[in-house]
Amino acid sequence: MSSFLDHCAIVGVGETAVGKVPDRTSIQLHAEAIRAALDDAGLRLRDVDGLVTAGSRVSPVLYHADVVAEYLGHHPRHVLTVNAGGSTSVAAIEHAAAMIGAGVCEVVVVAKADNLATGLGRDATVASMATIGHPAYEGPAGPTIPAMYAMVARRYIHEYGADVTDFALVAEIDREHARRHPAAQFRAPLTAQDVLGSRLVADPLRLLDCAPVSDGGGAVVLASAARARDLPKPPIRITGVGEHHGYEHLTQAGDLTVTGAAVSGPAAFRAAGLTPAEIDVAMIYDAFSFIQCMQLEDLGFCPKGGGGAFVREGNTRLSGRLPVNTHGGVLSFGHPGKPTGLFLVSEAVRQLRGEAADRQVAGAETALVHMEGGILASHGTLILAGDR
Amino acid sequence: MSHHQSAPQAEPENLPFWEGAQAGELRVQRCQTCGHHQLYARLWCVSCGGRALTWTAVRPRGTVYSFTVVRRAPTAEFAADVPYPIALVDLDAGPRLMGHVVGCPVDEVTVGMPVGVRFAPRQGLLVAQFTPIGS
Ligand SMILES: [Zn+2]
């Protein structure tokens, strides 16, 4: 089955330092991430004819991608700012692939960065994110982002008997992987017991079930298949993509125990002509530990309600059947906001190129990347394949 | 963009809900074509697309779909309230509401608990609160 995806490839990935990067503004982080990804691709700024960014919470501007282009001193023919929350990266990459597939662009950069940790600070970030609640019907109850996710977790526990010790194990395994990644924000040892011993933020979620607030940026370069052939790194093909956008406000959602991954995942698998059993490595957005379990289920890697057991049985470890979040996941690699999804993509690309060093999954040929935005409201799934 | 939580805004489209709250009634938007109840207000029914909508008072009863206890406040204005239980409540009439659970210890809220809906003043608006019933 032919697809617009056939005409392009991911040819470059890059990140800035992630964690606390006090000497960099949001726009500087964008510039550095773009430079790193273009260097990785073996391309120059003047080769870029499409630029997609997703704004900055710290330094909001009206037309963000145009500001970035101006800062770079380069003006691609197509410049666009997009936003679909935490799943923006899949939507933006799909858009870039479509622009290339349609012949409008040849080299498109998707870049995102922000300095939430030092530019905004943890408390102000938490406060700004609380505005996600409906201003009249939800906001007055004072729901934090962790509180809203906690209500999903509570219902998941109620219906499926999910266990917080399995959630804690997700954080432990993410950390185990982060310890093998020199650029991860958190690399000190962490056990499930540590997670279970951390203080409650919003029952049943504890501090270490929740992602940090970070600075950092990432960029991904897509190029036409023809252009990709002449570049130094092996092109990574996008063989499947799926999206699902179910709601924005939590009170408008229906069943909170089944996520949009149950739609976006199968759509991506159909496009790729693959089944979950054929995926070698997966990157699954886990801004909160338990959502990795739910999304593993909804993507079809295990039966519904079996996500915790799947993790407990060791499947997601580096040595397991489906290594997950080999860079450390959202929980340990770092979470500067919308850039976080691009870190999943770049790790998948490095795995498929065989560049993942101490955390390499031997012989990885297919990767799944899944991310979600809002309170599990928008979902995007990518399936990537190497040429090895 | 503000870094603080928005104060609740009663948009004109939703005024009947807040007027109902003033009158001690829980009102929802009702589709005259298919009978679907919805909150917040829209120009048409999200179930059938029908444009004939009215506001109707419904029984202020529901069931806790899920809940949490917030132990770290999002903003200073909630700092004095922690720990506070927030619940998602499925109204018997259909729509789901979010609000605080009051009238029982924070650790006694459960999924499936029947609750009544009442309105209490907060930040210049009456907001929905839930109280346990029948236990
Ligand atoms: Zn209707």
C-alpha cells in the first residue's frame, strides 16, 4: 500500500543539554537543537525549506516559528507553529512528512525547546499547567495536572485492579535506562521502594511517579527519500502513523481507563503492516508512571489490565522482550514540556541506527514511538524502521 | 499568557447554569430532538447535532466516577485547602462534573459513592460541591 510516508525519511536528530540549563533562553535552545540535528543529518541551514515549532511557555510570542526563523537568520518557504500538547511531535512529524510527500518541501525541521525549570520555575509551571481545567466548570476545584492524572489512575485501579507497586516499577526501570544515557537529567539509582516512599502529591500518585520540570530542546530533520539517499547517516523510514484526539477537558471524556492509544496504535500498525509482536523497541510517553502501563495495553503489547504485569515480568527492561524508554523515559530523561516527545523520536532513531551505545537493543529494526497530550486527551503513534 | 489559574468565567452561553446555581437548581442543556443532556453549553447537541436546545433542572444526584486528594496546591489561593478531595461525578442526568467533596473525611471518599450536588461560593462564583448521601 503506497503512502505519503514512502517519500520521506528521518535523517537527523539532536538535543540540547536537558535538565537545568540556566545559561540558555528558550530561543537559544531552539537554535542549538536545530544545529545539532542538522549536523547529525549532514545538512546546512540553507538546505531547510520547512520549519515547524510549537511555541514556548516561558517566552510566549504570537508567531513562534517565524520568530525562530528570524533568529536563525534563515527563512524557509514553509514556517508553521503547531500545538497538540504532548502529542505535538507526532502531529508535527506527520505534517512534515505530508509536506514532503506532496512535493511542497524537501527538508523540514521540527524543533521544540523550552526552559521551564529555570525560565519559569517549578511552582509557576505547576500553576500555569493548572489552567488546563475548564475555567468555569473545572478550574474552581483547583485540579493540578497530577490531580487530574490521579483521577485516571484511581479509576484504572478500581476497574482493573492495577497496582501502585507496578507503577513504581515503571519509574525504576526508566531510571535504570537513564543511568546508561550520559545526557539524561536523572541518573542516580532509584528503586520502586524509593518511589513508594516518596510523598503523596495527589492520591494515588507520589512525587516520583510524576515527571520533573526541565529545560531543554530537541529537533528532528525529515528529508525527501531522494535527498536522504545522499546523506551520511542511514535514513529512518516512518512506516506508520496514527493519531487520536478525544477531548480536551477531563469532564468531557468518557471511559478514562481506555486511552486514545487504542485508536492511534492500531492505525499506525495497519499503515506499517506490522503487529505489536514485531516491534523491537518502544518509546512510550510516561509523564506519570502509570500511563506507561495503560498505553502498553492500549497499543496491543499486552491484554487490557495487563500493563502492570507486563512491566513486572521484565518485558520492558533492556534485556526484555520489548525494551521501553531506553533513554530513561519522560520520568528520568527529563521533561521540558513539548520537546519531550522529540526525545522519544531521537532515541528510537538512534536505536534503529545502532547508535545507542550502552543501551543498544541488539538488532533493533522496528521501533514504536507513542506520545499523549493533555490529560491523555490527544495521542500520536509512529512506527519507524531502519534500513539495516 | 497568565501564569496564574484563570478565575472562573461565566460565559454568556453558560449563564443559565450559574443562574440555576443561584436558584439552588442544577441545570443542564437538554436536546429537544434526542433528549441528550450536555454541559458545558454548545450551539448544538454533540450527540445528534440537533439545534433545538433548552435548559432543564435535573436531580442533583450522581456517583463518584473517580477522585483524588490534592496534597500540593496548584496556586496560593488553594494552599489553605490542602489536603482536599476532588471528584469526577457522573450525574444521574448524564453529564460529568468536577468539584470538591465535602462533608466527609478526605480518606472516606470512594469510587461509586453516591453524592448530592450543591453549590457553594468560591472566587466570586457558586461552584458545584459534592456531599455523600445515603451512608
Ligand atoms: Zn440530540
